[in-house]
Amino acid sequence: MNVLLWVLQVLLALQSFAGGAYKVFKFDEIAKVPAMSALPHSGWGALGVLEMVFGVLLVVPAATKWMPFLTPLAAAALALESIALAGLYGRYSLQLSATNPLVYVVVGGLMAAFVAYGRYALGPRA
């Protein structure tokens, strides 16, 4: 179970870091998606920075064993963000296609919820 959680953590960290960086640095390209008009550019930028921070917190605290409780918290925050984004994207399109960001958000949210639960359940007890 620990190996599966590590694989999912690394994949989720890469996905959230890349998605956050894309929101921060390539906003002009993703601004063409209709759902992006729901927040101003600065809102998407702040969300992108948070995603990058959560991506780092998914791996670094657990790997260094320094404040490892941050890993399930970061995963839970990503899961909550995914729920909000799924609602936002779902308002614009429920089509299951590779170009719809709803698909990526739902998959990422399920992975984040699994990692949050798994790391919390397997975490050290005081």
C-alpha cells in the first residue's frame, strides 16, 4: 500500500505542479476555455501558485520525514479544489473528451482523496 501511495503522490505532485505552472505562466493559452472567465487572471494565478505549493507538499514532507502531516493536508486541499473546479467545469461542459478539463480534474481529485485518506490512515499516531 505504501508503494502505491508513493506512486500516486508523485504522479499527483507532477500533475498539480504542471497544472499550476500552466495557470501561472501560460494563462493566455488556457483563457480560451469558456470556464476560465469565471475567475479573473489574478485568481487563476493564485490558484496556480497554490497548486504548485501543494505539489511540493505532497512529496517533500513525507520524503524527508519533516512535518509529514502536511502531505495528507495538501492532498485533502487538492481534493477540495478539484471538487470546486469540477463544479465550475461541469457548468460549461459534461462531455467526456480529452479536451475537457473536467476529466483531468475528476481523476486528480479522486487520486488526491485516496492519497489523503491513505496517508492519514497509515500515518504515525501520537
